[in-house]
Amino acid sequence: MNRLIECVPNFSEGRNMDVINQITDVIRRSQGVKLLDVDPGDATNRTVVTFVGSPEAVVETAFQAVKRAGELIDMRQHHGAHPRMGATDVCPLIPIAGITLEECAELARKLAERIANEAGIPCYCYEAAAFTPERRNLAVCRQGEYEALAEKLSTEGKQPDFGARPFDEQVARTGCTAVGARDFLIATNFNLNTTSTRRANAIAFDVREKGRPVREGNPITGTPKKDANGKTIMQPGTLKGTKAIGWYIDEYKIAQVSMNITDINATPLHVAFDEVSRCAQNRGIRVTGTEIVGLVPKRTLIDAGKYFLEKQHRSTGIPESDILEIAIHSLGLDDLKPFNPKEKVIEYMIEDDAEAGKKLVDLTVKGFAEETSRESPAPGGGTIAAYMGALGAALGAMVANLSSHKPGWDDRWHEFSVWADKGQAMVAELLHLVDEDTQAFNRIMAAFGLPKKTDEDKAARSAAIQEATLYATQVPLRTMKEAFKAFELCRAMAQEGNPNSVSDAGVGALAARAAVLGAGMNVKINASSLKDRDTAEALIAEANELIQKANQEEAEITKIVESKL
């Protein structure tokens, strides 16, 4: 899985578009990130920017953007409705895929230290990146806002985590920045078949973590109860990590429960949907659908789709696009208007437009065959081997799904769903290797095209060729290992799966064997060009062992299949 994080810096300029554009141009020009949104506010005099990419690229881009904002924005002249303490007021890092919140917190601390040391902007660390419990709260870090910085910078216990020093002219200009790490926040509205704001609010109070005040007498109009310290006693709601209110939307002529899910691990979107639906039903109201405000990580919808499939005792080992469709219909995401995942899912938003349509796996079956048949050497045998492996795993997954849904086998749906999930993971990796193998070949060609005029050129070219050749040997070995996994799936399906599909399991095993043997040939031909013979022989030995095992596996599975035909 590719590692992906989001960064949402808030810059203290929302009116001067020239300044805003100079800051965001830093992000637009950066490699490895994609700018998703720029939202300036006149009243707040603040611009919220959203960009995503690999952790390394995002951290570097965030540093450059914060540094540029410090050069362009003079906090001595800043006034706006929103709390603020710096040219870049906050800069949170948010895990999206393949990375934990704890890892983002460590990146945030290092980013804060670099901003302080290299850009001269003092930094506080907040939320998951905080060094002390009280500084997890952004309000504590920003207490007194910009106007209090002179006092805070010279007061023990109030100084920033990095870059503490007397309030000088540079700090007067840039202010301080809060750098943090937090989980992804999902903003969503649950549509209700009522126009009553009061009833929508009642449902919101049922579920939101804060809950509702405990009242004397009448639960709606009674006097709120107080504790010994005079604080209102609250009856907590049922959903952790959520904030919610009810409102009426004139555009849609309906009331909604508007919710921010601040901890998507404690309360995933599908759990919130079911709980709001339950509480609404208790009040004679139905949830008719869900409106997602902004973007969501792909896992939010994948987890939802799998959740609803499991409730139906259906296999979750189906293609990603099918799982998304289940999520969209189950959550009612298209209730108010069509829902397009490519416009709402972060991972789909950042797909490189330049690569769209260029991947072999995006071709039609006919197009793939025709592309292979052309006089160019790629795609070649390694690519085809990976695709055969994907087909073998796909056949195994198909038998698992058919078995999961077989009449009379209802009590075994989960058993086969687990197998189908394994098959889908193999398919995804082998399809990735389809294009990876061709790219490995292209690396070799690029290395051969390097200049060779001087001795230094020749040495660099030779090293690049060897590096590319080693990679082109390792890729088909990865294909062999991944395709070999399909034998376990096909064997299980031949033995335990739907007997009407036993031949499909057999064909899957044949495809897996072809994938292992075919990729093995590519390992050997590429290894023959390696100067490091110890490495080459080790790779070939590993390939030969896999070939031997693949022949044995295929023969045994074929025997099982033949016995049942």
C-alpha cells in the first residue's frame, strides 16, 4: 500500500490573493504532492489549504509553504475574526493510507523543529504531536493569540516547544505556528424524512459524545442539573469522537443531523450511520441518506461496504469497485445528488492524470493482447506472467464467492469470504506487477541511453545498467512468489468449494503454474546479465525452487480436480 498523508495548513491571509497565490504556488510546484483545495475567507482573513502526497513530499512541501508564508505575511498588520497566532497559524499532518497517527506525530515534531531552526519561526506541537497532555488542546497552545506571544515567549511553561527566544522583530512579523498530527475528520450530514429542527437536534444529542444536559423535571424545558462545582451535568451520547447538531436545509427542504467525526477509528462512518438511524427510528423518523462534506479516505467507504456485506452474510472478497457501490447504496450517498467516488475519495483525487489510460491494466482485453503483439519488446513475458497469475488468483476468488453464496451453505459464508479476500489481495498485487514488470524493462532501456563520453559517464552508465538489471530480476521473482500463493487458494477451492466450479479452481492452478514458470524464465534471463554472480545465482536458485514447488502443486491440484469431474 502506498503511504499517503494530508496536510491542512491555515495561513493568516484571506483577502490578498496575490499573497495567497504566492504561498499556494509553492505547493503547486512541489513534486509528489497534489493541491486539493484552497479556501480563503474574507471575514476570518484566513486561508485553509489542503494538499496530499507521500509523507516525505508532504513534510518538505509544508516546510517550504510555512517558510514562504513567514516571508510574505506580517502579523503586526493582521486582523480577522478567527483566532490566530502566526503567519501559518496551524499545520496539521493527517494519516490517510499506509501510515499511523503515531508516525505522523513524529513527522510533525521533526517538521516543527526544522521550521524553528531553519525558518526561524517558533513552533508549538499539538494534538497527537504534543509533548505534554495539556498541549494536545490547540486552544492551550494558542491561548492569548498573537497578542500574548511576547509574554509567553519569556514565561517558563508557556514557551514554544521549538525555537523559544525573546520576542524579537522576526517573531513579531511571523508569529508562532502550531504543528500537529490528528486523525482524519469526516464532516457528514444525515438526511432525515422530517423538516423538524427540534427533532433533528434531539437525535444529534442522542448520539454526540457530549450528549445533552440532565434536567430537573421536564427533559426538554427543565432546569439543567449542576454538580458540586456548578458545572452542568451531561448525559453522554452513544458515539465517541463525534460532535453533532440538528438543522434545517432550505435547499433540500429537509432536516439533517450534521456531524463531525473527529475519531474515525472509534466511530467509523458506517457505525455513525447505523446509530443515527437507530435513534431516528426510536423517534419515528427515518434516515434517508448521507451527505459527505469534503473528501474522505478510501478506507472509509471500503470499510463501510464490507460492514454492510458482512451484515448480509455476503462475501467481502469482491472487487473494490463493487464494495464501493455497496457502500454508496447502503449509506444513501446518492440520496440528494449523484455521488462520484473520483470526486470525493482522496486516493482517487490524486491519481496522476498524466498516467490515466497509460497503464496496461487499464486496457481492454483486446487492447492488451494487441499491445503485446506489437514489435516493441514490452510488454513481454514477465508482464504476461503477472497477468496469468492475476487470472489464476481471480478464478480462485470466484470459486470462493460462488461457494459463499451457494444455497444450503449459508453457515459457511464467512469461511469462503476469508478465502475470497485473500484472492482479491493476490489479484491486486499481481495486477500491480503487470505494469511494474514493463517499467522495470523501461528502466534498463533508460540506463542504456545514458551518456558514455567520458570515463565518469561510462562508470555511471554501467552502474545504472546493473542497478536496473537487478531490479528487473527482482520484479519477476516477486511475481513468482505472489502467484505461488494462488495454489493454496485453488487447492482449498478444489477440495472444499462449490463442486460445480471445481474445473475453475483447476484452471486457476494451471494459470498460477504458468505465471510462476514464466516469471522464472525472466528471472533467469535478466540474472544472466548481472556482474554480481553471487547475487545472480542466489536469485536463480530461489526461482528454481519455486518452479519445482509450482509443478508439484499444480499436479496435485489437477489430480484433485480430475477426481471430481
